Amino acid sequence: DSGVTQTPKHLITATGQRVTLRCSPRSGDLSVYWYQQSLDQGLQFLIQYYNGEERAKGNILERFSAQQFPDLHSELNLSSLELGDSALYFCASSGNSASEQFFGPGTRLTVL
Amino acid sequence: AQSVTQPDIHITVSEGASLELRCNYSYGATPYLFWYVQSPGQGLQLLLKYFSGDTLVQGIKGFEAEFKRSQSSFNLRKPSVHWSDAAEYFCAVVPPQGGSEKLVFGKGTKLTVNP
């Protein structure tokens, strides 16, 4: 158990819908990262937050957004969903700049 | 282009045999280097990491990796594989460009262990 929790574990929805994925980092970790794992793209970095502020952006679509709240949990919002958004979405957290990231179990999103 | 390459998509070994998974990176300077393992239906678990210093790094579950600057490689090894090692293995780097600790992953190597 990494100490990072993600909810829900599975999510099935339809095209055009909007969903919110939630992540709670390890106790004391200030950084939260979101990654997408798909068969065709592999594991890709989406976005990083550090202590409530956006720190880095990767290949994140404009339909996707994220935020980190004062209690340090984070949410990834995916809107206008397309079939191609079906993937495993991981959250990771780290507590220092040395980049050791601890991953949650992931949320599997299926868009029908 | 800057990247992480795992040349082997799928490797099959017999239980008890030795294992080496290859990883090469293409960056101007040495990045931070990591190996993660993903068991079916599970998240990613860190096996080991290299930031600097001794080029032979010991990790969990009996794994080790060797950093070779001249070859831009960070290969993962295990002397004797167990059936429970069947999983997908990802090499990852934090690029040496500063500003973010985002991980860049290779495409992964799926390990099958035969009894």
C-alpha cells in the first residue's frame, strides 16, 4: 500500500459526459501528479500540482482540468468525454524535489 | 528527440533463470532514473532509483540496476526470477531540465515467467 488513495476504482460513462477523479496523497506530501495510461500512448504525464498551485503541465487536453485543494487532495475533471479517453488514470504524490513518486491504484475509466 | 527506450516489449524466462531488462535514455545530461513494476490490475511500485553516486543500485524484491553513462543505459537485473515477478516493468526518468519532477516513462517490458 503506497498510502495514495484514488476513487473511484472503476468508472463507466458515456461519450459527452463529465467525470471527476479524486486523489488523496500520502500524508505530508505536497506534490500531486496525474498520469494517463492507455494502450496506444503508454504512461503519460498530465499535470502536477504543488501545495495547491499548478507546477507543470504535460499532454493534457483542454477538456481536462485539475485542481489541488487546501487539504492537498486533488481532483481531475474530464469533460466532453470521447471513446479515446478510456484509460487508467493514476495519481502519484511526492514529498520532496527528489522525485520519488508513490502511485495510487488508479481509476479505470471506460467511455462507451 | 528526448526519450526513454525499452527495446523489449515482451520477455519470457524460466523460473530460476536470470533476468536483464534494458533501458536507454536520450537526454543531454543524466536524468534521475527509476524502475517501476506494475502487476496486473495494480498500480506502479518503485523498485529502485538512481540519482548519483554508486552506479550499481540495489532495490526491493532482489532487483538491482546498473547505470552506465557511456551507454546512456540503466538496465534492470535479477539473478534468479520467481513466478511472482511476472508483471510489466517500466523504466522512467525525470528529465534534467528543471522546473518539474514529472516522470517520462518507457513503453514497458512485459515479463512472463515459465514454471
